[in-house]
Amino acid sequence: MFKGLHARLTLIFILAASSILIIAGLIIMYEVHFHFTMFQKDVPEFNSIEPLTHHFEKALLSSVLWTSLGAIMLVCLISYFVAKNLSRPMVEMRKAAEKMAKGELQVRVKSLGDDELNELGNSLNQLAAKLQLQETYRKNMTSDIAHELRTPLATIKSHLEAFEDGVFEPTTVRIQSLTGEIDRLITIVQDLEYLTAMEAPEFSLNKKPQQLNHILIKSVDAVSGAFVQKGILLQSELDSDLEINIDAKRMSQVFMNLFSNALRYTPRGGEVTVVTHVDTESVLITIRDTGMGISEEESKHVFERFYRGEKSRNREHGGSGIGLTIVKRIVEAHGGQIWINGEYKQGTEVNIKFFR
């Protein structure tokens, strides 16, 4: 329908072109009349050809008038189609935006040409794709949270019902089992709260120049008791000390999380080694273990929220499922990189790189 942007553009084109044609036509008509008047004064024999000159003048003026009217009609027609072609992509983008607002995030705008309007359409398509991806993440996260909370809650409920019905005796072992499930729930909720806080716009790091080796040694000392208790050798191979601009509290959390993962997945008698390598451009921190390892495919997804590879293996060893997500966010907030090299049944290697 002829309305909205199409109508406004058409009207603007018609008014602009018609104004130019009318002004040009009036100037031409005035010039014709002026020159015929001058011709009448300058030519002595004018009276003998006066009827012919008047007729010629009227013919010229009439031609100018009808030509201008025809040109205005042509301008109206051309303006209609030009405005339609110009407004079509913008109208399509408006409709696409309205559909996106209603939740139809799969909608896309067709790419036309290679101009600013096409770039705007591509930007809208990228926005739709990112919103669709975020919506998928949101649904998956909701499902994952429900799944993670459902299991311990179901366990707690079944035990309490068994206690109530007299099927189970409230022994120390069973109560400890319930306490473990409650602790797991608390860990999940705390990690979710921390991850939400990290993703908030006001989140910031308290970065100061810190001795990297000092933070690593403190983290190793904090977890060494648990490693000794499980019979796992924890050792350090630290390069020359380096002062870098980091948030010591957040980075300690990163190292503690990685050490806890290594402890959880390394069997008794295994080894965990933290190594640093300093060069002129960066510092590389590597934490290796001789645990069960992960496959190459799994290593691409372990930083996703609630990602679990082999389900029974993860259930056995616990964890909230978002610890590595938090680790990655902290490292990237420092401008660093983190990745995992893992070979299933041959141990895991976590690498963190900071640029100097």
C-alpha cells in the first residue's frame, strides 16, 4: 500500500523535481518574452511580421508549458518507483525488527547491492543471529540448571521420605550423604551468582602489579594438604618471577579451581605439575595432570556452562558444571587466553597465556 516511508519519499522527490521544473519553466518563458520584446524594439520591419512573431512566441511558450507539465508527470511516475525501491529494504528491515521483537529470531533480511542499506541489513541479520544464539543459550541454561538442581533435590527428598516411612535409619553415613547433596546445591547456586555478577555491566577487576609466582605458590600451598591426603604428587616448575598487572584475588580463584579439577580427576598415585614459561612477549602457565584426561572434541566445549561429556564420570566426581566457565571469564577479563590440551586416558593440560 502507498503509505509511510514510500509516500514521504515520493512526495519529497516530486516536490523537489517539480519545483525545479516550474522555476526553470518560468525563467525560460520570461526569457522568451523578454527577447521577443527586444526583437520588436530593435527591428524596424517588425510590424510586417508581427503576427508571425506573436504566433511563434505563443508556440514557444506553449511548448515550454506543456513540456514542463509532461516532465512533472514523468517526475511523479519516476519518483514513485524510485521511492519504492529505496523504501523497500527499509520497510523489510522494519518488518524484520517487528518480528524479532515478537520472538521470531529466525527472520533474516535479504542482502541487496553493496551500499549502506545493505550494510544495515547485514548488521540486523547479525543482531538476529546473536539474539537467536543467546536465546538458545538461555533455554539450554534454564534446562541445565533445572537438571542440575533436580538430581540432588530428588536424592534429598527420597532419603527424607525413606526416613519418614522407616525404610532407612538416619545413620551418620546417610546424613553425610544428604549433607553432600546440600553442599552441592549451595555450590551450584554460589557459582551461578558469581557468574551472573561477572556478566553484569558493572563488573570490574581490581588489577594491580603482582608477582605471578607468589600467587601460584600461595595457591599450591592452599591445596597441598588435599593432594597429600589423596596421595597425589603436586609439584611446581616455575620460571623466573614476573610482575604482571592482574587481580590477585580473581587469579587465585582461577588457580584454585584448576587445581581442584586436577585433584578431582587424577587417581591416587598420580601427579599434578604447574609450569610457567616467560618470554619477551608473554607468560605461559601450564597445569598438567596424569588423570583420566578428556577427548579432543570435549576440550572444545568444557568452558561452556554445565557442559558434561561422559555423564557418569562427571556425576561421580561432582562439580557445579560452571567452574571452568567462570575461569575462562576471569582469564579473558584480564586480556588472557585459556585452552585445554587433553588426550583421553593420558592426562590433561590446561594452558593460560597472559601478554606482557
